[in-house]
Amino acid sequence: MKKPIDQGRIGSPVTWLIGLVVTLIAVVVLIRHPKFGKIVPGNILLPSKETPVEVDVTTEDNNHDKKPDVYFYRKEGRLFRINSDRNFDGKLDEWIDATDEHWQFRKADDNYDRIVDVTETYSEKGVIQMRERDLDRDSKIDFKEFFSSDSRLEHSEQDTNKDEKSDVWKYYENGKLERREIDANFDGKPDRWQEFGDGGEVSAEKLDIDFDGIVDKEKSWPATQATQTA
């Protein structure tokens, strides 16, 4: 003989529905509590015990479509994050972290395919130190740029064969390309060295033809005959 269902223990469907609604309301109230920050469309800031103070969020509508496309996040009046939708498609494509109003880290989706292809790191004073790029859109960094303390480009490295190792190095002086080194056989060591003139032309070149680390051939060109191969 089957035992009757204990309605008092399980409850009716209406009771279950009321309980679910009350639970959802409690969750929303908890998330919106000032301790956890404000909810803003596009805001990916999640509740955390590490942010006990209120997070103030302000926005900008740069294309005047009545939709925010830049979000500024502040704690105790200090800016610590900027998220942007630069092409106004309703999706974030640039994320910036800041300290005391200075940029510290930036990542961006420059071709708007929902994949980050540029990252940048900055000094404590907000001066760029390094930039990394994914040039071939395969989700792997293949180009790096390094900057001086006054934000001038000093040298760059590139991986041209997708083995995640640099094989082209460029060196700059006052923003102008001075020297390039190339690893033609991808063994991790340069075997072609080029120097450049003021106009960006190759003025001298050294070659290690048999890849033994010793220069086998040298060339140089007068300024009027220098070749444009930068």
C-alpha cells in the first residue's frame, strides 16, 4: 500500500514558486548593495570581498545614440578602470586598468572580432613600456615593442614563422630604425645584420651564409645607392 505524500514537507507548487521568487529578489538586493558595487549595462565588475567600498560608475555616449560606450570605474574618487566600445556595436573592445589616474595595463580588440590582439603595459607614471600584438590573428603574440622611459620606441621583436620564438629584431635611435637582425634559418641566432641610413634605407649588411656564427659576406652602399628594404 502506497504512503500518502506528506504535503506539509514538500509543499504545493505555489509554495515552491513563492520561495523561488523570494530567493531571486534576495540575490538581486545583495548584488546591488553598495558593498558590491553598482550594476551597469556592460559592466563586468563582479561582487567581491576585495572591494568593500562603493564603486562609482560614470559613462560617456560619444556617438550620441543614447547608449553608453565608455565606462569609468572609481573607488573613493580614484579612477581604476576604463572599458570602451570604440566602434559603437554594443560590445566592449578596449579595457584599461589604472592606478592613481595613470594607465597601468591596456588590452584591446583592434579588429573587433571579439579576440584581444593588443596588450600594453605602463610604468607607475603611466608611460608605455611594452606593447604586444597578434598580427596574424591566430590568438598568439608574434610582435613585441619595447619603449624607453620617455615612451620612445627602442626595439622590437617579431616571430614570422609561428614557432613562438623571435626571428627578426629591430633597434631604434630617437624613433628612427638603426639596425635590423634576422634569423633566416630559425635557429634562434641572427645570421643577417643590416644598418639603416637617415631615410630608412639599408646602408650596410653582413651575412652568415653557412649559419656558423661567423660573418661570411659584407656589403655597404653610398647614401645615393642605398636600397629601400626596411
